[in-house]
Amino acid sequence: MATEFFRIIYSVNNSTDISELKRLNLPKELSMHEFKGQSHPLDELDVLITGGCGNGFIHKMQSRQVTVIATSEEEPLTAVKNYVTGKQLPPAKPHHH
């Protein structure tokens, strides 16, 4: 069974107008650890909020002009609302390979 990476894409017009645009399922070959191409679906994002990641991923996404926020917040919509309103998100749990 292939591993997939699941993302929820939100549109944020202001701190109160947040809506889910789509759900993006990426196969393993499109994970940033595996990806070798030029254009990636995550390049369309301004901010990526994740449950955890390593420094290599953060630097790779920064080079693609995507800000990465790692947090232990488990509710995606809560994480987005807190981020856009400037509320502190709880730090991510340590990342291990």
C-alpha cells in the first residue's frame, strides 16, 4: 500500500473569512524528501502549517517562497485561525527521522 501525504488547503481573506478550498493527497513520490522536479503542488501555498518537520524541509520550502509553521495543534482550522489572528501556536513535538 502506497503512503500518501494529506493536506487541507484553506483560503484566508481576513482573520474571519477562512474557508477550505480543497484536500490535496500527495503520493510518496511528491513528498519533499523524494521530489526532484521544478514545480510542486505545494509551491502554490503562502504558508504551510504542519504537525512537525525537520530543518531541511523548512529551508527547502523557504527557497520555494513558502513559510512553514510547525505546531502540535491537532485541529487544522484552529491552527489556521490562530496563525492569521497572531495567536501563539503550541510548538511542534520534536521531529525524528
